[in-house]
Amino acid sequence: MNTVNTLNIYLNGKRKYLLIALNVVLSIFIIFQVAILNSIRPDIGDIQALPPTNTDSSHGSDSDTKNPNREGKGYK
């Protein structure tokens, strides 16, 4: 507890400068985080659309579900 009181007395006049420095460091950290997140965004060309689904209103028709058209990447 004595070390906390000693640190409190030592930082008594310097709190404003410490707060400003911490806010600047936090702002820089947030800017770097946004830059990193924007750099790992996948390209739109790499994302393929799903094949069209059967949207007819006749429930129970499973003609398209036995052999779906899956010619995209990753399907064999």
C-alpha cells in the first residue's frame, strides 16, 4: 500500500500530461487496428455466389435437390 501512495504522490502534478500521452497512444493504436482490418478484407472477385435455389410454390417438389447445380469452387 505504501508503494501505491508513493506513486500517487509522485504523479500528483503529472496526471494531465500522462492522460494526454495515453490518449495519443490509444488513438494511434485505433488507427493501426483500422488499417490492419481494412488490409485483410477479402477481394470481391474471390467470393462466388451460391447457385439459384428452387423457388417454385409447389411444396414437395425435390427435382432440384437430388442433383443440384454446384459448379462453383470446391464442389466435385
